[in-house]
Amino acid sequence: MKILLFAHLREQLGASELTLDLEPLTVAELMQRLRERYPSLSLDHVMVAVNESLVDSGYPIDMGDTVALLPPVSGG
């Protein structure tokens, strides 16, 4: 499963993407796994897209999917 990281998430991990070998799971389960594996990663208020479509926490993710973690963006 490919996980794309943007903004502060990219900076926190020092990488723009992760490749994880995970069984199919929901978005909520993925977020919990990421919190366990990367406790310093700030995942509050992050939107999740699977294969370029925004999804909710109950959405199922398959092993071949691409997940994008999109933190809130501020600007002016």
C-alpha cells in the first residue's frame, strides 16, 4: 500500500511517501496503525483520499490502493 504524505506530514517523516505491507483495512484502522508506528506524526484533522477520491473513516482500503494524507492548509 502506497501512502503519500503532504505538507507537515512530509516534513515530520522526512519522506514524501511510505510503502507499507498491510492487509486490507479501513481508513480508521490505517490511521491507528500509523499512530502506533509513528507516534510523533500529527494526524489530527487530516483528510484521506484513496485512489484520488476523498473518503471517510469507514472506507475499505485494499493492498494495491494509493492513500494520500492531506493535512489542513492555511494561506492568505
